[in-house]
Amino acid sequence: MNPSTTPGAAVPLGAIAGPDAVSLINGASLDFLARPGKVDGVVQGWEVTTLRLVPPVLLAEAQLMAVTHAAMFSLAAYRHFEKD
């Protein structure tokens, strides 16, 4: 039985750390550890989520959020202080 084709089987260590393995996370990253919900009433094990942090993307997203918040608060202030 081949573990790589068996449903629900773990990934063999050679696929992650072998000579043909490719590094997908090659920079700054964040790791989150969480316990997923039950599947068919069975408690699942822990899962790790890794997020790559790419500085240009983070800066662009931060700028978009800042501009959006500035527009929302500007409109709220205008409506709040508007004289009838």
C-alpha cells in the first residue's frame, strides 16, 4: 500500500525534507496553530497554517486600508458636524 495514495494518510517525510523537496516558504512568515472542528463526531488533531509575509503586498494592503478608513471617518465627521 502506497501511503501517498491512501486517503487520510500522512504525508511521507521524504516529500517534505527529501532531496527533491522545494521550499515554499522562503521569507518571513507567521505560523498559527489551531484545532479544527469535529468531523463526523471525531475530534481532529492540530493543524498549522503558515502565511507568507511579502513586504510590498503588506505595504499596499496597509495603504488601501488607511485610505478607506480615512474616507469613512471623514464622511462620518462631515455628517456629525454638518450644520443644518
